Amino acid sequence: MLTEKECEFLNNRMHGTMIEAMGIKFLPTDDDAAVAEMPICDATRQYFGILHGGASLALAETIAGAGSLHLIGYDQSKVVCGVQVSGNHVAMSQKEGKVYGRATLVSGGKSTHVWNVDIVGEDGTLISTERVTNRILPNKD
């Protein structure tokens, strides 16, 4: 879904944001999924060293948002706004390394997009699965 050029554009736009602070990077794919990686580091760990559940939710919403931007063709007359995110944490992460989130479209209408995001460890273990709903709104700027 996301091309090399789109990933470069998105990664460059993240300077000074929470996304940059968490180390999230978008990755190109040849299929219909949006993908990003995130390190397990001080910014994304909870107090006993594993990936914080809130970091997983932030990763999921970030990837789904990028997927929705792709679907609307980066139309600057519109904004993508996450309106709902929920997750199920099914396994503990390692204490270091990276996790990878993969967002697949469940429903893509004109004003609402629903995504399923699976987050896996470097070994492929499913760590959590999230559902993200985005609204597509007019840009009032």
C-alpha cells in the first residue's frame, strides 16, 4: 500500500511529534496493508521493561491514519481523525528489539475507514490486535 516515496514523505513529516519520539517508521509494502515498525525502548516500555499497551495503541492509530491518508490520496482539503481505537494485548513483548504493525482495511467509505492492526514481535509472535476507526473530515485550515 505505502510506496517508498509515501513512506519517505510520512517519515519526514513526523519530526517533533510523538510519533518521532516513539521511533515509529513507516515501511513500504507491495500489498494492501500499511506497515510501520517501532522500537522497544525507554519511550515505549512500561515500568517492568516490556512494550507499553498505550504504545501499541498509538502505533496502531498511527498506521491506520497513514493508511487512510493513502486512501484519500493525501487530499489536503481533508483531514484524517482517529475517533476510536481498541486493542487486545495477547502476549508480552521482548524487552528490546522492534515490533511491527500491519494495518488492513476492514471498511473504507467516503467519511469513515475501519482498520484492523496486528502488532507482532521480531519473531512473528502476535503481541496485540487493534481496531481503529478514522473519520475523514473537511480541512478547515
